[in-house]
Amino acid sequence: MATAKKTASKKTTSRTTKTKAAPVKKAPVKKASVKKKTTSKRASAKATEMRSFHISRDTSNFKSFQITRQTVYWIILLAFIIFVQLWILKLQIEVTTLIEAQQQELINL
């Protein structure tokens, strides 16, 4: 009961006729189902409740001084910036003295 497939042979009568392949059909895109959130009165009531007599964290005085890790980072950054600025100032002074020396030599020629 097996059936044999017949192979179809293409016959071209002339070069001017072109065969077009059938476009490939895409699977239909399924839309995502929309789920609605239901809010209950209990959940919204809990969110809006006031929490009286809540113990708050102790806040430190603004004028108090305490060395923290962040303080050390800022001190290191400040020292680096001052070092670089002094190095640039030294280079500028050296360049200025070299230019003045060259101008004096040109004037004396």
C-alpha cells in the first residue's frame, strides 16, 4: 500500500519565462493574554495606614565630626588633586624660564 511519489520535472520553453516560488507562510502570531490586576480594599487600606509611635533612628548632629571611609576617600582625592596642580605649576614655571632665556639670547645676538 505504499505509494510512490512522482517527481515533477520542470520544463522551460524559453529563457524569457520565469517561474516564481510560492511565498512561505508564516505561523500566525499569538497575542499575549492581558491579565488584569484586582486590588482589594484590604490591600489599599494597609498601604495607607499611618504608623504612629514608630521608633525612628537616632540622627547625628550636623556639626559633629566623624571620620568615615568616605572621609578618607575625599582626603586622598584632595591630596592627589593638590599634587597634580603643584606639578603642573612647576612645569609652567620651567617652560616660562626657558622661553625667557631663549628670548634673551635672541635679543643679545
